[in-house]
Amino acid sequence: MTATEHAAEGVLSLPTPLARLYGVALQMGIRVTDGGPELWDERDRENFSDAAAIVAYQDTICLNPGMDDGLRADVLAMALSVAAMMICDENAALPGDVVAPSGFVVITPDRVPEPADPAGRFATMMAQRCGRNTASAAFDCYLPLFVDDAAADDAAVNDAAVDDPA
């Protein structure tokens, strides 16, 4: 058996780039889901209607169900890259790690045309290797601020103002 024959038996033998990326997620032990509709609902206070995906604790990716297969494949590549590079403890982080103390990273649908950071470069390479003809599978990301976190931050600011009236 040659190396080419062996590779044809793995995830790269799946019929589409999106299927191949789902196969990569399966091999990495990462659960990929569309999440519940409440996650993407604009009426909810804590919604992610502007998000393309959410990566949670390095083992779960929730994709926005409103994306076409091409965008979905590129976003999944970015989400897999973020999950592989995510670390929650900023004290243990190394250069190139995606530091997410809360365990969550939100990926926006805003594509980065020329990825410079390691996660974006790795996502692009992975998407291309899985058959996507794209110059970039990198997207902007942010750390979400949850309502309870915002309330705690406000309380800390108010406590500091009471302690320091200046």
C-alpha cells in the first residue's frame, strides 16, 4: 500500500471539504453541533446572532445554521484551529495560544483576508488541505462577556469607586 492509497482511506476520502472537516473534528474528539435556536435568536439577551461559531472548552463547536456549505467549511476550519490552540489558563499560555479564561471563543463571519496569527494560518492550511479553494479560512474572534460576568464587573467597579472616592 502506498502513502497515497493510505491517505485515500482517511477523512480526505470523504466527498466534500465540509465532510472532511467534520471528519477532522471527529478524529480530534470535538463535538460539532448547530446548537439550539435560542443561541442564535436576536431577541434573547445573551445571544450570538452575529456569530458564525462558538468554541466551548476545546471540545465543542456550535455552528450558526444559517451559513452555506462553503462558509460553513471555512468557519469550521477556524473553529477547529481555535479549539486546538485554546487554553483557559493565561499563566500557562505560550505564544500563539488562544487564551480564553472563560472557556469560550466566538468566531464572527468577518473573514481576515491575510491571516497573520497562528490560528488563522492553521485554519487556512487545514481548509485548503481538505479541498477548499480559499485564500483565507481565518475569521475575527472575540471572548464573550456574559450577563453575569458584566454584572460582576460592574459591582467590582462600584466597589472600587466606594473605596476610592477620588
